[in-house]
Amino acid sequence: MDNVFSLSDSLGPALVIHVTEPGIGLRGILVVDNVAAGPSIGGLRMAEDVSLQECFRLARAMTLKNAAAGLRHGGGKSVMVGDPGMDPAKKEEMIRAFACALEGVEAYIFGPDMGTDEQAMAWVKDEIGRAVGLPREIGGIPLDEIGATGFGLAHAAEIACAHAGIELAGARVAIQGFGAVGRHSARFLAERGAVLVAATDSKGTVTDAGGLDIEALCSLKAERRSVVELGSGTTAAVDAILDVECDIWVPAARPDVVTEENVDRLKTRLVVEGANIPMTRGAEQRLAERDVLVVPDFIANAGGVICAAMEYQGAAQSTAFDEIEEKIRFNTEAVLSAAEADKVIPREAAEILAETRVRRAMTTRRWSIF
């Protein structure tokens, strides 16, 4: 069984709360990791197999992500056990109940994540008044609709390509997880001339060396259908995405998709992490030994939380996009240059950058929690 004390260190977590409501089948966890820089922002993830350990790791990733992005927010994360495709009325009841249970935790601001969206954040906002990634109709900047994370990832990829010796125009891209992050990443990369040659979802993989029709794939996902229903290209099993020859490989789904056991199946020159903690450290180390460049998750995929923080401050969408571009391009260049100079993997360089900022923030507070 997960034990929070075995997961703690000098940065956090500051707070762990388990929420249960047997009457409606609600089981959820909140981890507020570190709030030295300000109240934490982190998404609400819904899946059938989430755990305390996953929640803690995601909360820590948010601490590092928010610090690296220079935001006035710490890191936190919440998870709910359940099928995100459940009956909408049931899902609404559970999310509203979870939000109400956490109403008093002002150190945590809800945002959307895997299995939740702008509508879910509207329910949270209605219950406790503390959420970001809201629908436009209630003054939000809908992160999934505009593709804030994918927009930032494309900028990270552009900077990384220069370090990896790749010409982005014409680069072959494979995306593992063609959801909100994956499809927008594909779209923004295609605007820069890249070619999507493979995409996967929970049902399987579709590949086409000549390039997949991104708009057709997006239409399928909007209809809650699978990429394997495209009607062109070659279909294969879900894990076939690991074997696709490409220039840029984008993991944009669950944690630990790539481990020491399967990392050598990757045939790519650059990995830009769209998902949170999609690779183990050992896998990233192995890729470095093969001269495959990896842009860490909390550097590459920070566009969503940057946009969320800007929304919380009342900024316009255009201002948020300018901020995403500036921060992610600067941080990607800083991390990759530091990794090259210090001869360490990019994740180590990124962690040094982020942790230094967190610890500096902690020195300004009498208490580094609330």
C-alpha cells in the first residue's frame, strides 16, 4: 500500500487528503506538494487506476513545472477513481461532491486534466469558486479547446530541434495519446511543417509514412471514436507506437509509458514530453546514451498551467499565449544548454533549475506550507 511518509522529502508534500463518499462511489485524493511560491495549481485527473503514489508524483511535477515557469503558484494534484466516460450526470455528481469536500483547502486551485475538462471545472467553480480552465461563457480560457499545452510543446520542439540537428519542417512526428494534448500538439507542429506519421489512443495505432490527416483524426476524436477508424494508413496494436521510425516522438497520455524494459524500441531522434512523467528516469538515461534528446515534461508541457495562471490573474487569451511562448522557449533553451554544458541529462538540468527556484521561494516564508 502507498505510504505518504515514504514519498515525502524536504520539498513536500505539505498536505494529503483522502476523500470518500460511499453513497455515490466517490474515492479521491488531493496532494498539495509545495506552496512556497503561492497557492498550488494542478489538474483533477479521473481514471480507474489512479493511486496516491501517482497523485504525489504528479503534484511534485506541478511544483517543478510551476517553479520552472516562474509562476506565483506551487504544485498540487487531485485524482478521482472512476471511468471518465461514465454517465455524465453521475460524473457531475462525483466531481461536485469532491470539490465540496475540498472547499476549505484554499491552497489548492483545481484545473482540468486527463478525464476532466472545461465543463468539469465549471462544476467546481459553481461549488467552491476556485478553478481555472473554465469555459468562455463564464470568463475562462478553455485550455483544451485552444490547445495551450500543445501550443507550448510546439515551441519547445522548435528550440529542441536546433539542439538535435533536426529541421522541423518535414520532420516526422509520432504521437502517443491523441487526446487534448496530443491532437493540438500535432496541429501546431504541422503548422511549422512537421508531418504526423503515427498516432495512437486506447484502441490502437494508425501509421502512414506519407502523413496522416490531422483534421480527420481530430474529427474522429470529437465523435468519441478511435484513430484506428481513420480509414487510411495502417492500423496496429496500441504499443506499436513505440516502434514507429520518426524524428520526434511525443508521449501525451499516461505516466511511465516508456521504461527501461521497452525504451530501446523507440526509433526517434527527439522526445518532447507532452504527458506528465511519461518516462522513467532510467529510460531517459538510456536515451541519452543513444544520443536521443529528451525535453522533460515540466519544461515542454507547461503551456496549460501557464495559461491557467494567467486566467486566474484575469489576463486575456492573447496575453496568455504570448507568455507561454516566451517562457517555454526561454526555459527549453536554458535547460538544454545547461545539460550540454554540464554533461547531464536534460531532466537533471531542469530539476536543478526548478528546485533552486522552489527553495529560494521557501526562504521567503516563515512557514513553507499555509
